[in-house]
Amino acid sequence: MSEAAEKVQEEEIDLTGANQILDKFIDMQGALMPVLQEIQEHYGYIPEPCVHLTAERLNVYSSQIYGVLTFYSQFHLEPRGKYIVRVCMGTACHVKGAGRIADTLKERLGVGHAETTEDLKFTAEYVACIGACGMAPVIMVNDGTYGSLTVQKMDEVIAKYVAMD
């Protein structure tokens, strides 16, 4: 577990939001996926107390919920950063220097693939393909796409998001 996750888990999770979500789906068959999606949207990840609450309220085993959470890559069991930085590692990006871009991200933020900064501002992910091969190498920060990156341009993108808030 990351240090950021440990900090968040030390804090008590307010289950009011999870209970409100569960109230909407309580009598619906096959509600587990939409419940988990909404809980993650509310909290930014699926906190462990929410897994146990969901199991109790939907009358399923916690192990079944963990099976779903670990099967689908869309779900996250640890807190993630406000800014998700996805580095494309596809063939076109790889050939044009995605490794340097990933290294720059790690040097500047101190996090590699699937890691989150302690301040919960950034999470880095290395992905198979973003689908913008003509702009290689490419990253996405949340919904923003940045292409034709160099180390200098990468520094500018990082600086932009570091300065936010």
C-alpha cells in the first residue's frame, strides 16, 4: 500500500455518500457494477469500508465484490491523484521516445507506473495506446491530450499542473 493510501485509510471514511448510492439501487437486480461505479465516482476510489457496506446492503459476500474490483481495471482500491497522467507506451510513441517521457515524469514527480504522489495530486499510468499515434509521443492528463512531446514540453505540462490549485 502506498504512503498516500495509508494516510487516507487512517482517516475515517464517511459512508453517507455510499449509503445514498446504495439506497438508489437497493431493490435492483444486477446492481453491483453501477453501485461500484458510483461509489468510485464519489470517493475517487473504492474504500474498504464501502466494500463491506455494499456487501451487507446488497446481500453478497465481500469476496465477490473484491473479485469484481480486481478483475476490472476501471476500479481502484487505493486513492488516486487529482491529475491522472497517462503516458502512451504504444509502438509509435515508444519509437519516438515514450521511455524518455516516462523517465521525465518519474524524475519530476517521483512516481512511476500506478503510483500516486503523497499529496494525492498526481497518479502516473503507463498505458498501451492512447490512439493519437500521429502526435507521438503522447500523454493525457485527465481529459487533456499533449502530443509531440519532448523533455522540455513535458516539463512545461508538469509545471502547468503543479501550479494549479
